[in-house]
Amino acid sequence: MRSKYLFQLTLAVSLSSTVLAVDPPKVQIKPAPRLAIQPVPRPVPGARPLPGRFPGQPAKPQPVQWGEKQIVVIATIIDIKQGPTAKSFPPIYNHTLTMKIEGVLRGDHKAGSDLTANHSARQQQKPVYPKGKVIVALSNVRGGLRVEAFEEANEKKLDSIRLACELPLGWKSMNGKLISPWAAQKERAWPKAQKIDAKHFCSATGRPALLVGGGLSYTVEKVPPSKDIKWTNPDGDGEYKIIVTNSTAKPIGIDALRQQGKRILWKESLVILCQGKSYAIPGSVGLLRPTQPVLLKPGQSVSTVVNALSLEGPSWPKGGYRIEFQFCLGERSSKQSFYYMSRHHDVIRSGLKKQVN
């Protein structure tokens, strides 16, 4: 019995060894096909904001609106210093330009003097600056000069730019007709009974293009907020104080600033530029009766307070973002950079809208 058991065990081990010794069938493994890597499609222009665009900024570069520029000069670039380049997409190239002024079309700068300004360009390629005379638009923002646009100077361009700079800020030439910021008021914008000797008139209203002239100081100051909230309203709550001062020893009449009796008509005289559009001051009803220019004695100042958040029309930022306002009187202006926090300033705008309506 025992020998029979040993025989069966030996046979099982032998059979098991035979099975294990058999070579397994060869399986041919084919390599997986390669997947073609396709480029990620870019978003359709306009589908979402491009990097670095502020609210209300158009997707494509627009022609320079010379009539809206604070300072316009004819100059020659005499020195270029490269600054830091922001590694964004596209990159932001920063340069400091020194220019010799050949002529002044708008602003208080003097021909023959030099000025230094910063220029930032967000684009794929490093900017190339023209040689020879150029037409340059600048603005004074937060205490420094900033180059906003430049073009090579030629007579054809100069003629149209000179006309734009002869007009008060906010006026435009469209199809050969001049349009003022008060065009929507039509016949209410200027009394027909009042005739003024002026070079240019609004085609929609008959309102003359009135300027400030020399000898006057024009300043705009931020009004501190009633409650200063950290990281929320560092530039206040939209109020700005506008001051006009006679800095000469003689009385000066200000054609662009109108007066009726003893009341200065600030809302009918001031204009605000924002995101490429011009706005009359909210609450402006037009000049229904003849008015006179404000007359300032030597050293005298007049002022008013305007809240830019009462404007209807700009694309207001969402979250926290900067927006710029340019406060204009005739050919004089001041550009202000304002930090807008929507969760705070939206409420203020809503309240101002109810007051105006």
C-alpha cells in the first residue's frame, strides 16, 4: 500500500515537471500607435478679456484720439534707456525717453526744452522708436509723465492733429463736422440769442468751442473719503475737487467757464473723459439763457467738487481694478487714476444714480 502511494506521488511530480517544462506560446505585442499632438486652439478674439486689458478697453488697437490727449508736442527722441521687461504674455517693455521739444500743440511745455517720460508697450516684439521728428501724446499721471502715443511727424498728419488740439477736450471731428460733448442736449446746449465770435462751433448745438487761455492754474485733487477702508478705497470714493486760480497780476476772463449772475455753471462747463468717451457732468441741463465768462481777480481761486462715480456709461471694473478719469475744462485737463473696488463702490454708484434721477 505504501509502495503504491509512493508510485502515485512520483508520477504526479513527474507530470507536473513535464507541464512546467513546456514553453509558453509566444505572443507578438504590437506597439501602440503614436498620437499626433495637436496645438491647443486659441480663444476667439472677444470671447474673453485678453491679458492686461482693462474693462472697457477695445480688443484691437484704435487710432490715436489726439483731441483727447492732455499734452501734445512735436519732439525728437534724443535718449532711450531700457527699463525692466515684465515677463507677461505678451511682455511689457518699459523705456525712459528723453525728448527735445520742437513745438507745442497742447500743454504748458516750452519749445526748445527737454522732457523725460516713461513709455510702456505690451506687445510681442521690442518697440522700435522712430528717428527724427515725432508727434508725441503725453499725460501727467500720479506725478510722472507718461508717453501714450507717438507717430512720425509729417504735414498731412500735423494738419489734422493741429485741428484736434485747437478744440476743447472732448470735442471730435466726424465726417467733417465738429461734435461737442453736449451734442445730446441739441438746442438746449447753447442759447440761440447769444452770439460769440469763435473759430469753431458744434454742428449739433451751435455751441462755440471755448478755451481757458493762459495765466491760469488748473488743478484736480482727490477728496479724502468719509471713511478710509484699508485695501478698499485708497483713492477715495470718487469725489474730486477742481480748482481754477488766476496766478497773474491782472484780472482774467475764462471763456470756457460760464457764469450766470453770481452762479458759476460748473456742470455746463466741465467734461469728463473715460475709456475713450466724453461725458458732460451728470445733472447738466444745458445753457438756456445767455451767460458770461467767469472773471477772476489776481490771485483769486474758484472751485467745485465732482463725483466721477455718478457717470453712466463707463465699463466699471469687477473686483479690484484701476480706472482713469480725465477732468477737462476747455483745453486744460488733469488725469486721475482711481482704484475701484466693486463690492464697495458699486453701492456708492447706486446711491448717486438715485440722486441724479
